[in-house]
Amino acid sequence: MKITEPKIYLTLLLIGIVHSTFAQQSDSLYLMSGQVVKQDRVSPVSFAHVINVDQKWGVVSDTLGVFNIWVVSGDTLNISALGYHYKEFNVQNYMDTLVKIPLENRIYEIREAKISYLGTYKEFEYKVVNLELPDLGINPAVENIFNYVEPPPLFVEPTITSPASLAYNLFSKDAKDKKKYIVLEKEEKVTEQVRKKYNEKIVKHLTGLEDVEVVKFMKFCDFKNEYILRLDEYKLYSEILLRLDDFKKLQNDSLNVE
């Protein structure tokens, strides 16, 4: 059977169309939903930076660690947050799932602070002005100045009467790192207290919602940490159930509109 040239061209054209269609499907953008969590894969990491290295854009996760970003299968996401090691995450086909991305805790090393303190400025000025220099050799009075040197404190709080400690706390990188660590430690303790009273497992048990719906519902509630800590467990759980009715009504209204 002889194959004519028009049939050959038609066959090649169909093969090209099919190949182009599959290529477009595999390379098409879609909105990926993810959640940045701690190593326990339960506690969220708030305000993490998520950058799509291949597409050159990025987003920031919300207070529950949830984010949405446009991706192509095979893209690389660079994820970072204060207090955690950054992570590179390879995107697969995650169109219909909420992807949990755990980050590893990071320990910050703070160097020891060393301060040389020569009494008060007036004492130093007096010793310099009244220093007698001999014609030859080294004046023994110089050694007396250093008798007033005190051991360096580990950490000096700024005071009006202590110019050296004030300059240290204003300009020293060590002091800034130590203050940043203290703030992070306080925030971590508050987050742990909140997580004991309000987390995905508790909300799921109270509401009967599934994993993805639980995350959406907690984002809908938008409870602040101060509000959660102020309420006892009974009032908090009552408030959750009241918000559940509003959430379900909103979901039903959305379905009716569609």
C-alpha cells in the first residue's frame, strides 16, 4: 500500500499538535497551596519567606504558616524564616493538596562581650592631666591608671551614668544579637502557650473538619495570641463553635454562587 505525501504531512501535523498539547500541560502554571511547619509537622511557622527561584517571585506565609504561590512542576522553592535553617523544596504536582514543608530549628551562637572600663571619665581625665613624665624611662604612674580597670561585665544595661555601657548597647553587634535572641525566646514561649490551647488537632476534634478545611477555618477565625491567652479553655472552645456556624454559612453561600 503506497502512502501519499498529503497523508504523511497530516500524520506529522497531528503528532506535533499532540506533543505541543502535552508539553503545555506539563509546563503550565498552577497555584500551589502549602504550609510551613516546624519539625513536628504540626506547629506552624509564621511569616516565612517563600521564593520561587525559577519564576523569580515570592510570597510570605500567614500566621498559620499557609501560603499560595504560582509554580510549574519542577520549580525550586527557597523557604526561610527567622530561627530556622533555610530549605530548598522541589515542586511536584501538588494541585489538589496542602503541602506541609517542615523547617529545622536553627541555634544562634552569640559571641562573648568584652569591655575595658577605666573608671569614670572624670577620674580618667584627672589622671591624664596630673601625670608626671620623667626625662628617661617609663613613668611608674602609668601603671596606677590600670589599677582601676575592672573585669568586663557579661552584659551591661544602658544607664545615664554609664556612658560606656550606653555606647555598648547602642552600637555593639553582640548586644543587638543578644537582645534579638531574648525577643525570639519570649515569642517562642508565647507561641508554645498558645499551641497548647489552640492547634489543628484540637480544632479538628471540636469541629469534625478535615485537614485542609481545618486550616481554612483557623485562618477564617484569625484569633490573635493575646486573645487566646486571655480566654479560658471553655470560653475559647465556645467561641470556636460559634465561628464554625459562620464559616459553614459562608461556605454554603460560596457554593450557591458557583
